[in-house]
Amino acid sequence: MIEINLAPGAEARRPAARGRSSVSLPKLPALGGESRPVLLGAGMLLLVLLVGFGIWRMGQRRAELEARIQAEVTDSTRFATTIELIQALRQRQDTIQQKIAVIREVDQRRYVWPHLLDEISAAVPAYTWLTDIVSAAAADTMAGPLSFTIQGAAGSTQALTRLMKNLEGSPFVRDVTLVTSEQAEEAGRAIHKFTLEARYETPDSTAIETVPIIIVE
């Protein structure tokens, strides 16, 4: 729409723009010749700082790894010493156990002959006497069951047979064997000289009677 002002001397009025607002945007500074070196210097400084931080971080990480490796080496050395000590203690324990086993075996053999002599004495019938009881070599070496020989004389073959049966009936004696038997004359009487072989047998625990020892002060 066009408006014409007919009044003389009157200034033409321009219609105000309706519905429009002027917005001013900030202007970026132009990079002139003097500002470019400053920005380049700042970028280089930032790059140097980043590189320096990376180098410092790598050095710190390396120091941590070296400290960790040193600690693990120390632990490994300490564990190796502990393992050697444990192995030495185990070897010593094995040696002690072997010695204890030998001592126990010797201790078990300590009462062998008292038991044998007691059983042999109880097995001798009437008209029979013993002249010698000899142990075999195994009794000294303890390599096997103890064997022994009995020498003596009997008034009759029945007495000799009873002696052998009595020995076989003992829980401490086994494998009774007649080695030699010969007739002889002594003081005008006929006798039978004999030699027997037998072995010691470890009896059942029920065959051994234990009696508590009472110490009187």
C-alpha cells in the first residue's frame, strides 16, 4: 500500500516494520598477521605439555612396574628359602621316623627271649631236660623271624613227643621240627638225645597279659 502525504512541509512518515526484530551476532575476530604466531605458539606449548605428561606418566608406570617386579623377586627368593627349609625338615622327619621304627622294632624284640624261655620252660614234660638253647643269625640281624634250636635229652620217645606238642601249642612258637634224635646211655639208663628247631611267632594281643606297674615310694 502506497501512502502520499498531502500536507506541505510535513515529513513523510515511514511505516514501522511490524513483526521484525533486528538481531546482531558477535563477530569473530579476524586472524590477522600478528595473532597467528600467538595461536601457533599456544598450540605448540599445549603439544609439548601433552608429550611431557605422556613421558612422565610412562616413567611413573615404569617405576611402578619395576617396584612390583622387585617385590615379586623378593617374595620368590623368600618362598624358595621357605621351600628349601620345608624340604630339609621333611628329610629330617623321614630320618627321625626311620630311627623311631628301628627303636620300636628293637623294643618289641626286647621281650622275645623272656617269653620264649617262659614258654619253653612250661612245655618241658617230666623226665626231660634241656642242655642248650641257641638263637639263629636272624635274631642278631633282625632280618626275619627269630629261629632257635633246642638241645636236650628225654627218658622216652613219648616224653620227646609231648615236648614237641607242648611247644607247638604255645602262641609264641611255630614250625617245631625234630632235627636229630639218637639213643645214648647215661648212668646205666637209656636216654634219647635230641635237637629241635623252631621259630618265634608274634602272638595275638589277647595272648599277652599286661600288668600295671605300681611304684611304691
